[in-house]
Amino acid sequence: MDPQAVSDITTTQTAPAVTARLQAVCGIVRRRQLVHDAIMSLGLMAVAGMVLEALNRLLPLRESWAGGGWLAVLAAGLALLVRGWAAALFRGPTARALALAVEREHPEFMDALVCAVELEAGPAESRRALERVLVSDVAANTAGFDFLAAVFPPHLRLRSLLPPALLFSVIAALALRTPAAAKALCYGRDLLSGAASGLRVSPGDAECPAHSDVRIDVTVERWENEARIVCQTRNQERFEMNRGEGNRHFFTFYDVTEPVRYRVLTPSLASPWHTLQPYYPPVLNAARIRIHPPAYTGREETLLSELCDATVIAGSQVRFELEVEPGVEATLVTPKETLAFSADEPRLRTYECRLTRDLVFRVGLRNPEGRTAQTPEHRLKAEPDLPPVVEALAPRQDVQIRMNQEVELEARASDDFGLTHVVLSYSVSGGTRQEIPLLEPPVAPTPATTAPAGSAGAAAPAAVAPPVLDQQIRHLLTPQQLGLEEGDVVSYFFAAVDNRQPDPQTARSDVYFIVIRPEVKPQDGEGQQGPKKELDISNLIAEAKRLIRLTWDALAVPATDRRRQAAAELSRGLTDLKTETRRTLNEVAQAAGGGAGPIADLFEAAAAEMEKAQALAGRELLQESLPPQERALARLTALENELLKNAAKSGKGQGEGQQSGESQKKDGEPDKENAAKSRQASLAALREFLARLRQLSTRQDELNQGMRQQFSVADSQSVGRGLAEKQRDIEKQAREIGAALERLPDARQVPGQVQSAAGEMDHGAARLDEGTLRTGHQHGQRAHNFLMSAVRALEESYRKASANEIARLAQAAQQLSERQREGAEASRALAEAPTPSEPAATAAQQQQQGLNRGAEQLMSDISQTAGEMEETYPQAAQALQEAGAAARQQNLAGRMTRAANALLYRQFEKARRQQVDCANGLQKLASDLTTAAQHLPALSREELQEAIQRLREAAQEVGHAAEEGGDKMSERLDTVRERVSKDVDQLADAMQDPTLRSIGDELAAPLGESKAAEGAQRLLSLFAAAARVLERQLVATEIRQRVALSRQLSTPPEKYRRLVEEYFKDLSREK
């Protein structure tokens, strides 16, 4: 007997003995029945919950269905529980029923037990003696009898209740953790909050302009990432929504003209019904833009019959004219403000302004009902009236002439709308600046004063002089014309003024100088004294000229911080020049023993003028500082003339035509071998890492394909572990490459992308270990995308580094050419000198030797760079090789060697001729190297593939639009056309391809009034033409790379190999 049962019996103190004991048993049975009913109710709900989950797996249940199902399950379980408890409480066993049950199990009690219970149910005083004896005997006989054990049902015992209770509890716990239960829970939360959180639908209930396209955007917050839309107009239809990024989907209703009810469905979710209510917004019946260019441009008025992008001359008067319905208000909406149109007439709205800068605008409309509409954004680009351009064509350098010589000056001036003046502005040795008119304002032809017969009194129309847009000017300048004397210095430039009103614009050319040299003969200075020490003040003269040019440049800058900085720089430069002048004066005085005479006076005068100029520049009076600067330059030039005379007297002169040394440089040639090796190593490292990244990207792509093929495999756990091992191997290599790339300064953005790819690989490997192949594949796809971004960035870095290296080579060739020309000029001076100076001849020889070494290093760098680029950019490498071959074919090295030998043997004229040829050869080499840079691909292979894919997608859009037709077909075609036109223009600029540029120009033209079908056909043909150009470029790139690879991998012919070996053996013998 259960201990609880015994306790219940013993606690009953007030009731008669037999009945009390039976009533205690009734209580125990009733409670056990309640427990039994609760367990059965739990079992019912648990099993029903698992049935719901089975249904959910067979056919995904929506949250509302899952919520309703679980609600029904809970209701059924609760009903079963209430029914059982009611039966147990109100229809449970009684003491008499238990007595009968005991007598059935124990016949020895006969009917005595039932009789005793019935007698005990009545009052004790009413019992007869025999009845009292019966009750007493039954109580005595059953005193040790266990009623509970005799009548307790087996299914209510603990050992019968515990197993189903545990089983049903486990099933219930599992059922509560199923997706079906989670759906029901989410549904319940949404009911309590009053909002659906599973789907975010935009715009929901909304109004839209009639005949407009409305895009429905949906974000699926939980469960399956797929969505359909159900729409009701006249019929109910279902459509699959388009997949966007991540968990976003979208669908577009085109040409909405009547109310549309719609809702979004997923296998597990359903949004509320929403309504799109179309309305008719205010309409722009017609629009015009009248553009009145400034009168001085000579341009006629332009009328645009629609709102569109256009280029307008800055300062033009622009008038917007809109035709709308009466009562409609119009505004011009710009990024900064909203401007109202004036209502000139009931249907006409106008706005007028002067356009001085770009105007980005929309036109907004608002009708009396409060409905609004806006046009697409347009731009009126203000094309500025550019300043004129004036350039000196000859002599384009400072010159020195004698009194009996003349200089022909030549210049070219141009302007976009017209020139009014071109003058030669000059000053002589710091005097007043004067101008010589070279172009006067154009004069209109004089109209006829007499009218022809039959036109009595008719006035002739005013004649308009054609503007001068471009003018080439020559002027012969002689010293006598300007009243010059020996030793004068003329600073001059050309200035041009355009016809802009009311503020004409002025431009000037560079500042040049003309020096009037004296006739210097050895006998001119007999009997005169001067310093015997050779003195070179060309550096002082060159610096004085530089500061004068700097002053003119600063005057062209507005009075801002830049001008103040220029004034400060000028002041410092004048101070340094004055200090250097006085230092040179002290050296001259010491060499002359304190009696330098006129030379010292000239030094002092120059220093004094520099001090005046420095004081004015320090107060930012730049214009006022020019005369003292020019006077200081004149004093220095006079000083140089005096030194030439002294040199002629002492027999140390080197000829009148010899350069004073302004442009000479030191002949020392720095060692650039280490720098060249460093650049070559950087290029090689970039190329190596680019190849490794491409290989890594290919491996990741192959691994991603392998994941997709294993999606349906049953044993995904073991397959996932194998794929995870491969993913971790790729991740290891990616991290190694990323760490190595951090040490390359030319690839700063790439390591971050590679490390991001490695991070995605790590996440993917973890998911693959768990057997979730789809999630691992998603991480693999992201890793591949990061790797492709890194490849494109590294390709761009390699391309820039290659371009910089070729530009450096071209610059080096140009510098060598310029220095070679300077050497030729020095040789000419030595050849013309009666007695060439031995130190100057030795310096010229050493300079030529340094140039020879520089040219040799340049040719070596060209060969190395071409070899480095042969695999990646074979076309540019071939151009570099051809440039080097052309230089070798001209025997550039041999000529430079002969020039050095001629200088060694003091054959200056012969050396000059060789040096001029070498300078020309180096100039041509620099030009060829510059041309070689143009062979670098403007776009990488991946960029070309992406561009082709964009063209294909655009062609598909055009095809879909043509198939669907409709009133909006032309607008859709124009949208695609404008997008592709901009894309093609960018590609044409990058590739410098005339065919693409022509295609872009054709795409820029609107489709016009042609039929929509014809416009679609025209667009498709242009897209195909552009794709063919890109495909040809892509194929050419692929072929070049394969040819280069085959050259590297193929074994050379035996005969060729022997020749190469013999060649290198000969080289070793020569060494």
C-alpha cells in the first residue's frame, strides 16, 4: 500500500471507521485520476504539436496557420483536462461503490461490508442491536485490511504514470522547440503588438501618380528567403518577386492607372493587404528654355523645346517657359533653394535668371488639390568664357644680341570668342614699361553712304566686324627702334585682351630677356685695369631673372594667401641674392687688392637695387618691386660685360658667342643602379603577387563550384570536413599573401581586401565542419568576391607602377637630351674661342663621359623594364624594345663615345656635330618611350569582362521593353540609352578608342520621334557594336598573354640555344 494512502486514512479522525477509511481511498483515487488526466492532456498536446511540425516539414505552414494550429492543440488539451477533472470531482467513486468493489475481490465479506457502509451512513442512535453488532464485526474484521490495495486501479499507480509523464514531457519539450512552435510564438507576438514583424513592405498603402511605375520593396526578416506578390485589380494574380541584395526582394507595377490591392507571401509569412491608389498629378504640357548668350560672343539665341541637359555660356540670360493648366503653381527646385515661377498668363509660367555657374534643377508642380509632381533632374552647365591664350613662338628663350643685330619675335594669341588687343610689353633696364600694339580691335566695314536706287532714304544695316579668334603675330625688334645701348637689358612678354564684357580678361606669355652685348676685342682694353681672377656671375644673373619671373607670376594670383606666400618667397629670394652679391663683391675686392674700380661700383649698385626691391616685396608691393629688380639685373649684366672686356684684355676670353654659364650644370653623374634595381624589384613583386592572387581566386572559385555540387549529398558532415580542409589551405595562403603585400607601398589597399577574404574563408570552414554546405558556400562566394576586388586593385597598382616607370625612362631620356644640347653649345663656344680654356675643355670632356654613362644606364633600364613587362603587358614591352632597338640602330652609344673622344683630342667642332646628333637621338628616344606608355591597357581583363556583361544586361532590358511594349516603352528605352551612353563614354576615354567614342556620341542622341520598335533595334545594334570592340580588346589581351606564356614554357631550338651559349662565352672572354 502506498505511504500516501496510509497517511490519508490515518488522518481521518471524525468519520466512522469503515466509511472513513473508504472515503480516504476515494480521495486518493480521485487525485491520481486528476494526475492521469493531466498527463493524457499533455500527451495529446505534445503529439499534436509534433503532427503540426510534420505538416510544416511537408508543406511549410504560415505563421497564422501554425498559430491557429497550436491554439487548437492547446484548446483540445485544456478541454480534455477540464473534462477529466470534472469527472473526477463530480463523478468520482463513493464509499459504497468501493465497498462493492472490495466484496467483488473478497467474497468472504459477503454483503456485510456494504451493509456496514450503508448503516454508518445513517444516524447511529437509530441502529438496532443486530445492526450495531454487524457494524462492529465488520469494523473489527477489516481493521487490518488494506482497502487501497484491494481496489486501487493499476493505471493510476506511480509506476504506470511516471513513464508516460516523462515521455510526454520530452515530446512536449521537443514540440515547443520546433519551427512550427516558433512560428506560432511569432504570430502571437505580432497579434499582441498589432504589427507584422516578419515582412517589411514598402511603400505599403500609398498614393502614386497615374501611369507611373511603383516599386514594391520587401525585406524578409525570418524564415524562407523567397517572396511572391499577390495583386488584385480586376483579377487576382501571383508573381514571383525579384531577388535583391541579401534578404531583399522587389517587384514593380508598371503604368498604374487603377487601384491595386496587393500583399506579399512567403511560404511562412503573409503581409496584410495594401492598396496603391493612383491619382492624376499636375502635368507639364510644354516646356521651353530660351538662352540668350552675351552680345559680345556673337552667338544667336538658342531655344530648347524641352527640359534637358545643355551647355550654356556663362553670363547668358536663361528664361524658362512652362505651359500648365490654370491654377498650377511651378517652382524651380535646386539643391540649395526653391524659386517660384511667375504667372504671366493663366497657362504660362516663367522664370528668368543670368547663369554664372552650373545649375542643377528640377521643375516642381503643385495643383490646387495639393497634388505635386517633379520632373527628372537636369543640368545647365555654365561654360566659362576662358581667358585668352598667348604664347611666344620665337625665340622662346633669352637672347643676346649686339647693336647691329635684330631679333624677330613671333607669338600666337587665341580666344574662344574674340581678341581685342595684343601688345608687346617691354621695359629697358628697369625703366618705364611700354607697349607696342600688335593687334588692334577689329573695325567694322563702313556702311555705304548712298542708298541704291529704289530705296529712298533706306538706312544701311549696321555692319559687324568678325571677331579675331586666332592670330599669329610677328614683330622685328631692333636696338635702334627701342633706343637701346650696349649693356641694356630688355624684359618683355606678349599680352592679349579678349572681348568679354563688362570685364575683359587679360593673359600674358612667359617673360623673356634680351641682352645687348658690346663688341669685345682684345685690343679694346689695352691700358685698362681689372681683376685678373676668372669670375662667373651667371648664377647671380640667372637668379635675378628667376625672381623677376616669380614676381610676374605672383601678380597674376589674386590677393590671397597664395599671393602673400609668393611675396614672402620673393622677399627671401631677394635677400639671399643680395647676400650672395655682396659675398662675391668681397671676393673680387680681395683678389684685386682692394681696388676693383668700376666693377665694385656695379656690385654696390646692384646690391642697393636688390635691397630696395626686397623692402617693397616685404610690404607686398610686388608691382613696385619690379623696376628695382630689373635695374639690379641691368647692373649685373653690365658687370658681366665688364668682366668680358677684362677677360679679352688678359687673353682669357673664350669668344663673344660663348654662353655665360647660366644653363651649365655639374657633370657629376649620380649612381642610379641601386634605385633602378629597387624599381625593377617592386615591379617584379607586384607581378608575382598578381599571379598568385589570380591563382588563389581560381582555386576559391573551383572550391565554390564543388560546394554547389555537394548540396544534395546525404552525408554532408563528412563531405563538409573534406571541403573545410581545402578551404583552410586556401585561407592559409591568403593570409600569407596579405601579410607580404603589406610590405609593398604600391599596394596599400590590397592587403585589407585579402584579409577580409581570409576572414570569410575562416567562417566558411567552420560552417563546412558543421555540415552546413549552403552557408559555407555563401562565405566562399564572399571570399571570392573579395579576392577579385584585390586582383583588380593590384592590377591597377601594377599598371600605375608600369606607367610611372616608363614615364621615368622618358624623363631621363629627355634630361639627357637637354644636357647633351648644353654640351654641344659648350663645344661650339670652345670651337669659336681663339684660345680655348683648358679647364673648360676638360670639364666638357668629363661632362660628356658622364652623359655616356647615363645613356648606358638608361638603355639597360629600358631592356630590364621591357623584360619585366613582357608577360603582363606584351604590347608595351614590345614598344619599349623597339624604342631601344631604334636607339641602337642609330648607333647612339657609338656617337656619344666619338663625341667624348673628339673632346679628348680637342676637336671641338667634330664633337659638337656628334653631340647634336646624340641630342636629337635622345629626344627621339624620349618620344618613343612616351608613345610606349600608350600601349599599356587602359582596362584590365576583369574590367573588360564586367563592361561586356553590363552591355548584355542592357540589351536584355531593351529586349524586354520591346516585348512588353506599352506607352512607357520610349521612356524605358531612353533610360537605358542614357545609362549606357555614360558607360561607353567612360570606356572610350579610358581606352582612347575612336570607335567607342563614335558609338558613345550616337548613344547620346535622343531617340526622337522615331517608332519605339525602331529605337529599340537601333540601341541593340549600337550595344552589339560596342560589345564587339570590347571583345576584340579582351581577345587581344588574352592572346598576348598566352603567347608570352608559351614563349616562357617552350624549349628553344637546339641551334638557337648553342648560339646563346657561345655568345655568353664570348662575353666572358672579353671580360
